[in-house]
Amino acid sequence: MNKKLTNKQLVHKIYSDPKYAGKHIVAIAGEIYSAKTGDEAARIFTEQVKKHPGEIPMGTFVPEVETLILWRE
């Protein structure tokens, strides 16, 4: 029996797996989809929302390891 991953498990898997670095990610219904561009991610997002109408999708961009994120308080 296939067990669907929880949102917490999906987020952990996305951010701990280097294959997702530098990519746009769409996660829905326990599945993870990656895209190189935002337009491609938007297309995947739209397709998967139609395919899984009762599910709530997550979308994110995973930066490369070398990326420096700055913020001001």
C-alpha cells in the first residue's frame, strides 16, 4: 500500500534533496514536481490542481546552496 507523504514530510524531502536545488517545486497529493522555470511550474501547478481538485497545492523555489539570502529588520 502506498502511503501519501504529509506536507511536513514533503517539505523536508524537498529541502534535504540536492536534486531540487535551483528549481521551482509544486507539491500536491503527496507528489513532488520540479520545474526549471516559473512558467513551467505554473503549467504544472494548473494541471495538477485540475487533476486533484480536493487537494491543496504547495509551491516554492529552492535556492542553490551557494545562494545568499539577505534581509533587513
